[in-house]
Amino acid sequence: QVQLVESGGGLVQPGGSLKLSCAASGIISKVRIMGWYRQAPGNQRELVASLISGPITHYSDSVKGRFTIFRDNGKNTVYLQMNNLTPEDTAVYYCNFGTWSFHNYWGQGTQVTVSS
């Protein structure tokens, strides 16, 4: 059974940084796309950043220039480096893996709170 385990969330002051990690456990077929989503209270889940085999990256306009998605080469682990955080970045962050065999996996979510 495949599980995505996230870590790295927490409380940070505005302007601070956090690095989120997401590692897959279990046997997983080749990953096609890795992504980070977030969901704030009362809002829909939104895509923050994605990385496609290549690697090709995509960022939402709200985080472009501040967040970086990257992976461990050869490992099913993806990271999200978040810099210059603002209170608007407060949300539960979820990682997502999509495989070439069309399986889709989600992490359990990690809370990120930006507050002074």
C-alpha cells in the first residue's frame, strides 16, 4: 500500500521560510507528476506547484518567485522550499503524486501557519 508522508509544516513569522517534504512509502510505479496543493479554511484546494518528469515546473502566480519545488533524483521524494512567507500562505499543504499507470496518491496534509 502506497502512502505519502509529509513533514516540515509549522508556525513561522511573516518573511520566514519553511521546507516541506513528501516521501512515498511502499511500492509505487513510475511517478509522472508531483505536486503541492494547499487549502485554507473556507477555500477550495488549489495547486501551488508541480513538477513533471523532465523536470518541468509550474507555479501559481501567488507563489512564483518565492516557492521552489524539487525532488531527490531517483527517489520518490518531493520538496517545497517556501521563502518570504506571508499570512496569505497559511493553509494545510498536501502533496500529490500521479503515476504513468494513472494512480493518484495524496498525503495527509501538513499545517503551515504564518503569523507574528
